Amino acid sequence: MKTSAGKKVAAAGTVVLRPVADGEPEVLLVHRPRYNDWSLPKGKIDPDEYLAGCAVRETLEESAVDVRLGVPLDQITYPVNGGMKTVSYWRAHAVSEGVHKPNEEVDEVLWLPASEAMELVTYDDERPLITQALELPGATTPLVIVRHGKAMLRANWTGRDRARTLNERGRRQSRLLVPLLEAFGVGRLASSSAVRCMRTLQPYAKAHRLEVDGWSTLTEEEGEKSPKAVTTLTKRLAKQAVETGVPLAICGHRPVLPLMLEALGIPAQPLQPGAAIVAHLDPSGSVVAVEVHKPRI
């Protein structure tokens, strides 16, 4: 597909590391016959897709390796067909490996020791990404703070506000959150007990047979009255995530989200409905990286 002059193209990829006993980690590379190059797996974002979900999908499609994302890495920007393409990368680890069938896009997949991968990779701007992935701190636990999907307008709702639900756009946003949360391996769900928050996480809960733990503390009504309770709960949930190593997603409301972020030491910032902030926590519970994912609908 040709890119019109000045058009910006978004893409995502991964530096997948595989530990080796008594040896340097291995790096996943793919060979593309069309370009006769060896590169990190990557590809263009689909309509309505979050970048992190794109990185996981493209890695799986190109290599048959299913991955979960760790900390974000640098971006690479380069000209393509008269426009500019920006590729966002993450450090990742494999959770399963299928059998890759050679095709027109990728005909060979290799796991190579990092030093050999650095020599084989075709593009100079991908080498620093491998170095960055190797030098960053060890394993982290993702904690995803989600603002609920677009809800019905208060003016059009006659019942209790906590029962106000998502509109059609919000329901679509909740479904599109599934691959984003999958990208980080979310294994536990918490939420304000308000219906619009609970239902934002419900598609993911259903897909992965999880329960959504509802907390009245995180509702608008209680959260604004008792900010210390929000802070205490958020810190406790984050500590549990780190101690268990199970990535966590928490869904909340615009007025309460600043309290949740500040509990993690993250400056408050506006989030649109369906947006998410991913905080990567080290074993001490400190935030070592933060990334923001905005919905595309």
C-alpha cells in the first residue's frame, strides 16, 4: 500500500529475549524475502488497534511466537513512500512458540545469541534497540490503569449514576481493550463498582474467565469523599500485583484517576474514555516506565 505525501504511518514491533542457561540471551529475528533483510518483528497498526496490541499481533503473525510485553523501548522513524513511518518497540518475552510456515512476508525465523543477532540484523537503527532491551532492568510487573469506556450522558440517564452504563462507542472501546490487556498478560481485574467501569473490563474477563473485583472505594461518589482510601487501596493492589507477579488492570473514573496515579507516583494527566496508562513496576514496587495508550475510536 502506497503512502501519500506527508502521511504518517504508525507501526509496532518487539525485541523478544529468550534466556539461556549459562549463556547470553537469544533474540528473535525474521527474514523478509521481499527486502532480503533480517529484522526485528514489526508491522503496521490496524484501524482501531492499540499500538501494544499491534506489536504482539505482528510478532505472532511473522514468527508464530506469542509474546507478552515488558517495558517500552525507543521508537524508530524513517521515510516511506513519501511519508514518515514511526515504529514503537517493546521488550518482550515468549509465552508460546508455534511452527512458522514460510510465506511471502517472512520465510525464515531465527533465535540467535544477542551478539550474533547484533551482527546479522540488517538495519543499523535496530541494533541500539537490542542493546537497550538487554541493558534495561530485569522483569517488571505491568499495572494498567484504565478509564472506563464512553458512557451514556448523565442528562439522558434517569437512574442512579452508579448504574449508568456504556453507550455503543463505549462497548466497542471495551472490546478493543481486550488485545491491549492481553499484550501485557493481565491476569487480575479490579474496578470501581459502578456499572460503566465493570462493563469496560467485562469482555476481557469473559475471554479469560476472570472475575472483576468491584470496589465502591473507587466510585466517583466515595472516591472524591475519601481520597486517602483510594490511595491506600491502589497501593495495596499494586503491592499484591508485584508480590504475585500477576499483571493487574484497574478501571476507574476521570475524577478518581488522578488519585490512583498519584498513589503510584505518576503525575496526574487527563485520560479520554477507553484510554489506559501502563505502569511497569520493579520488584520493589517502584515505577520504572510509564506508557499511555489512547483509543482510536
